[in-house]
Amino acid sequence: MRIVSRNKLACLVVLGGILTVFATGFGGDKEPYKLPDKPKETAVSTFSEYMNASMSRDYDKMLSLSDDYRFKTEQARLNFLKAQGTPIDYRIVSVDDSNPSKIVVSSITKYEDMELPPIKHILAFEEGKYQLQMRNVVINMIPSSPDYRTVEYEPEKVDHILEDNFK
């Protein structure tokens, strides 16, 4: 039998502790969240619930079904939602479920005075449920523009100007 040096033993203990943390998902006694049996259907259902809440202006439901990194406070986020136009209809044109943890739903949203081009919405599986990930989207709606109806997605960041306008 061989005696292990203290440094090697300490290294093994630290490595064992790190592996234990990774194996338990950083939650100690918490079990990691399991994806639903039908991720695509669940994510689409969450998206549809959000859109129906948006059409009926059910702000509490909209807040509970989405996650918005752009705002530091819920009040600013709520004020922003209230300032938005009310969609009158939507239709899902495609669903990319190649990554069940981040399903992308593309939809066309119709307002009273316009119909938007397809926009990709990310539904991320977080804390046991899908959440619509809100983000800044820029849509060129100038008919005479050569890139009319093009959609650009801004990088994820807290938007301090947006936050200040909706306090």
C-alpha cells in the first residue's frame, strides 16, 4: 500500500468537491429541472398563451410568461408593456426545436394598421418552464426602403435609455 502525499490528497478532495457540485447542478439538494415530454408543444403553448395575453392586455400573465433582460425593474417593464400597441392576431409560421432548451418560434403579428414580417421568438427552458425571452427587434417598415420588412435582432443588454423612459 502506498501513502499519498498531502498535496495530492488535497487536490483529490478539491477535485471531488468540484465534481460533486457539477453533478448536482449547483443546487445542492435540488434536482435539475427536467424538460417536458413534449418540449415543442409546451413551448408553442407558452408562446400562444403570451400572445393571447397580449391581445387581451393581461399584463400579469404577460409578465409571468416572459423574461426581459432590458429592464432592471418590473415597474419599468410593466409601463413599457402598457405603452405597446395591441396585436389583433398572430400566426406561427415555423418552429425550430433542434435545441429543446431554446425553442425558436417564428410568427407574424398583425396590428390594426399593419402586419409585421416573421419575427423569431426564443422560448428558453428555465426553472422548470418555458419563458419567452424578450429582446430588442428592429423592423424596417419604410415601404420605399430597399430593405423594407427586414428584421434585425439587437444584442442582449440592459437598455438604460429604454429603462429611463418607462420608470
